[in-house]
Amino acid sequence: MTRRPTRRSHQGRGLAAEAARAVLAECYAVGIPRVWATIRPRDAASLAVAARLGLVHAHTRTDERGELLYLSRQALTTPESS
């Protein structure tokens, strides 16, 4: 998959965090107990969003494109509490 660059006009506005909070809320609502994210180590913005939402590093794997971080959190609490 080719990654499209994010437009600078969309960066820093909290759009990714808002979308991620909506996903966490839906997971909580339907009873999904744990959520996972996979993020490349060089993607500092995504790592920052994940950290703000309470995801923590679970393990690292390596594929043909390099390291891939697996982060997770329990979805047993409301996302607004993080």
C-alpha cells in the first residue's frame, strides 16, 4: 500500500485523534475488549495520538518494510477517560 502524504493544512488540527476516539467509543459500545494499532516507528504524529489515547507498546515485529510497532489498550473504559 502506498501512503499518501497528509496535507499540511490538515495537520495539527486533531482530526486523527478525533477519529481514533470515535473508533474507541464504538469498540466500547459494542463490547470489544481490546483495541490494537500498528504504527511505523518513524510516524511520530501517529505515535503521539496513540499515546494520548492510552495505547501502549505491546511488541514489535519486522516485515519487508522494517519495524512495525504493535500498540494496544483495554477498551473497557470510556475513551474520554484517557
